[in-house]
Amino acid sequence: MTDLPRPRRPWDLTPPEQREYFDLLGPGLVAVLPPRKPGDAAASGWSPPTGGAWVHVGEDGRIRAFSGKAEVGQGTRTALALLVAEELRVAPARVELIMGDTDLCPWDMGTFGSRSMPDAAPAVAAASATAREGLLGLAAKELGRPPSGLEVRGGTVGVIGHPGGSTFGELVRGRRILLTATPLGPVTQAREGPRAGRGTVDLQGEGVVTGRQRFVSDVNRPGMLHGAILWPPAYGARLLGAQLGAAEAIPNVVMVQEGDFIGAAAASAPMARAALQEVVARWEASPQPAEREVEAYLRSHPAEGDGWDTDEEREGDVDTALASAAYSLQASYRSAYLAHVPLEPHCAVAEWEGARLTVWVGTQTPFRARRTLAGALAIPEEDVRVIVPPTGSGFGGKHGGEIATAAARLARAAARPVRVSFTREEEFRHAYFRPMSLIDVRAGADRAGRLVAWDFLNVNGGAAALQSPYRVPHRKVGNVLARSPLPQGSYRALGANANNFARETAIDELAVLAGVDPVEFRTANLDEDRLRLVLQRATDRAGWFRRAGGPGKGMGVAIGREKDSRVATVAEVTVGGDRRVHVDRLVTAFEAGTIVNPDNLRSQVEGAQVMALGGALFEEIHFAAGAVENPRLSQYRVPRFSDVPRIDVELVDAPQFAPSGAGETPMIAVAPAIANALFAASGVRLRALPLVPTGRLPSRNGG
């Protein structure tokens, strides 16, 4: 967390020339890449728009770079530091990244969708490159030489081929230089840099493993109280009224009721929760379907404002092509509601200084949280500062700022800092879930094993990875949203998990019907070389064409593309005599454009595979009457060490492409690869996730 003081006004809301960069950071050089303006997309090539970036080189030689992204365990801090270090030709340890601070950092829409590197990397690199050129210009004037005869190396600028030179600090001492960068600036091209593209030590790793790293849950302000929230008994319940008298009579407890919000603050979280037990609340329940009814409910309840005619793509005549197909398939696939289960539950600390508010919160969207807080508390947005300390994972489950608003309401009433943190049970009961998906597939192939028809409809799951990478002349693809009986929202890889599971299982089923090897079937029908390459790399590494079957042994394959990344996974499984399932090995080839930090990229892939294992095998939320029935880790199983197979990752570098998202796509081929391997091992075709919630293979097809 930064120790920098608060500026007069958030820098993203202040023109660059009016920001007190040098008053807060000290004399030196600042390079600013302004935010992209509407209409600039063609010039910059950036999408979605970002708030730019700025980099400060101080007279002490210290380098600070500022990004609106948040670090939630994905390693972005190290990757961006590598890019700054590459442009300024210094060791990464000399770079300090200030991230997710809405007073100091560029505006950013949020840390989600595998957008950290595509959004932040080019902006940070451009600002850093401009700073480098500025230092070269200063040295050229000092030495009386043209910049072309100088080089930047190890924190100095000197004559090419000669030792020594002027340090960064010497060049900027006593100066206040503000430079404007452009996205088309002198950024180091792929493979020219001394560090990007090579492994490096995680700049946060030592602090994490030694316990020195301070997370949101470690924030402790002087005089801080602990808060708790009164929750509705079930999803959709409406507060009709509440009596707080008994709770308000408890000494040293602050009670707050603002609209539907009721909370308590006290010296400890247990004291605050005990006070809420004294509140007499009246709720009006909203009728909700039972879990056994949810599939029919989703199919018959479109989301308000959405109809069923929402096809994303339609070409040719699917019905006629299916009628003449040599091999045809009609099947439905399902994926359950999933919880995010972050290592660190939601947490926020709020503190007021007069009319100005500071909130430390684990959120993936700090600027959205700032807007939410300002609206809820009826204060100007410029009076709200949101700081995102290192956060113990999000997985798409920490968007927005509701818990920050709760802490701020309590802190304002108590006139003291207040910390609010979810218990593990609250995390299960009152966060949102990955949507349930229902996917109907009709598909056909000719006698040569070529796809001729594809009809794919996702109900409720979302459009991520909806489009097929396979070549097919007659196709219809659609996605419709339903009115969910449980709160649902973003989850790592979004609907790509469900869409790719259904598609890659169906492709496997068609290959079996056509009597064609599943890898050869995919290769023959693929429409792009990048996917063919990862498929070849994964299957070669796994020994696909040398595989030898045995009792209860099976190998399955799946591929996918999402966030401009490509993945192929081969799964090896064993089904025991008692039908107990064990995944023995996952082999994955992954391509995400130019590799910036291969060690971190490999960790991202491995972590995604482990997380995907849970959703593939046994994770699912159970519910009744709008309430979660398995809100504890003893009831909701996540992967254990004994579940984790050997994971073999091959990274495919593609320096001709810009870095693309890597945090999500490695998940999407795991479940279908396992499902296809289970079919190879047992002849049982499973079409519902989780595949084996009891750990044992069912004896019937279709899940």
C-alpha cells in the first residue's frame, strides 16, 4: 500500500498540468499518457478505453508508475513493473507500482475480463518509454551530444560503449518536468528488451509466503470499530420494518438504519453481530423456485426487458442441413451455480476526515466503487478515495462497493473508522454466484467428418466464448438471459466455462458418431492456425497418438479460445472398480500472444486449472426458497491437494501478437477434457457440471 498523502482532488478528475505531482512525489520528471478520448480508437488501437498512465522519476532515482488496475493475486504488479523496468533499463526491484488508488491513479473501468495486460501494459509502457526519451534528452543537453549517441542503462544515461554516465537522479535534480506521452511512442518492441519475456522473481512473493504482505484484512486504523450487517433471510426478501430499540440500548454499540440498510458497529465483530440479534425485523418473502424446479424456471422466465429472440449469429439453413447430415446429435448440457470462494472474504475499512472519506477495500472495480459510495452517501465523488490494498483473490466476485458503503455508513455514524468483513458463511450466502447455464445443441456432420450444421442456444449463462471456432456452413448461435432465483454475476471466464464445456463435449460426441479420432476431427474442422498449434502442442506432449487404453483408463481432449487467447487441454483419468473417479494428469498448451513474464503466466495457467477442476468435478450451490443450503467449506467442496493431478503446461509464445488475457482462458478446456476422458474410460457420457459430485461415476449417460 502506498504511503503517499492525499492530493487536493483526485488526479483522474484534474487536468495533468494542475495535478500536484511534484508536491507529493518530489522534484523530477513525470511522463503522462492522457486518457483515450471518444473517437480515438482507430489511432490508438485500445479497446476498451483506459485512463492512461503516468510515471515519475525522482531526484532520488526512485521510479513510480501508476495504474488504475488492482492486484488481486494475479501478478499484474510484477508484470507491469517488468515493462516499466524494460523501458527505463533498470532492475524491476527499482520500480514501485501504485495501483487501485482512485486519488492517485488513472481512471480504469476495472480488473476483470483478463483485461489487465491488454489495457494497462501498453499505457504503462508508453509512459515509461516517454520518460526514457526525456532522460536521454536531458543527458544530451548536459553532455553536448546527440541522443542517438547515448544509451540508458542501470539507472544512468551515458555514451554508448563508455562506462559511467549521469544517474537519473542527477539529471532531474531540482527540476519539475512534465512530458506528454502518446500511444504511438518509442515503446521497446518484443524481444528487444532485456527483461520482458524472461522469468523473474515475483516482486510480492516473499512478502506473501513470509506473512509480511499486508492485505485488506490487515488494515487497522487508530480507534477502529468492527461492523456487521443485518441480512435478509433469503434472496428477494424485502424489509417491511424493524425495531432497533433493544440493540440501541446496548452500551458501546452504534446502530445505523438507512433505508433498507441496518448495521451495527462495536469494539469487536462478535459484539456487533450480537447486537443485530436484538433487532426485530419484519420481512416479506419473495416466492422462489426449488432447486429441482430451477431448470424449468429458467427456461420459462426471461429476464425483464429481454425476449427470446436474441440470436447472436445465423447463417444458412440449419434444419435442412441437419435433415441431410450423415451423423447428427441433439443434446442438452448444464452447469451449476458456483461460489467464488475467495481466500480472503470481502472486507472494507472506512474512515472519515471531515467531509472526505477514505475506504480501503478489496474490490476489482475501485472507480466504480467510488461512484457507488458517492451516490449512496450523497457526497461529491471527488471527496471519496478508494484504495485497493493487495487482495486475496476475487475471481470476478469482488465487483462494486456494497461492503464499502456499509463500512462508510457505520463509520460516519460512529465518527470512528469501521471495518466490515464477511464471515465465510456470509461469503456463501450473500455474495453472487456464477450463473447456471442450460445449453441446447443440435449438430451434424457428413460422412467425411465435416461439420455441416450447428445450432447452439445458451439459456442464462452468458455470451462469453459463445461463437464456435469451427468451420460450419449452416449455423445458429444464441444466448438468452433468464430471471435467476439466486444472485448471479461475473465469475472467472464467465460463460466461457459453460459454452466451451457444451461445445467441446458435443464435438467429441460427433467425432465418436462419425468414427473419427477426436483430435483429427477437430483439426479437420478448425478454422484458424493458432488453435491448431496449441492442439498439436498439447496432444504431442500428452502422447495422444501413442495412448494405450486399459481398464478404467481414458484420455480426453478439448480446446477453446477466449479473450484473444488459445488453449488446448488433454486430461487423463482413472475410473476405479468402485466407479470412483481420479484425474491423473492435465496437459495444457496455452498461447496468449507475447509473453511478458513466463513464470507468472505459468502460475496463472496452473492456478486456473486447479480452480476449473472444482467446477468440473464437484462444486455446486444447493438452495431452497432463495436460501443457500451449503454455506460452509465443510459442505461446499473445493479442490484439495489429493484431488490435484499432475499439471503439465506448455507456454506457446507468439511475439507477433500483443499480450492478451491469461487469467481466465486456461480454465475453459478442463471440464470438457475430463468429461471426454471419462467417456473414453467408461463409455458413460456426462453432460452436466459438476460431473461427479459424489466422487463416483454415475451408471447412466447424460449426467
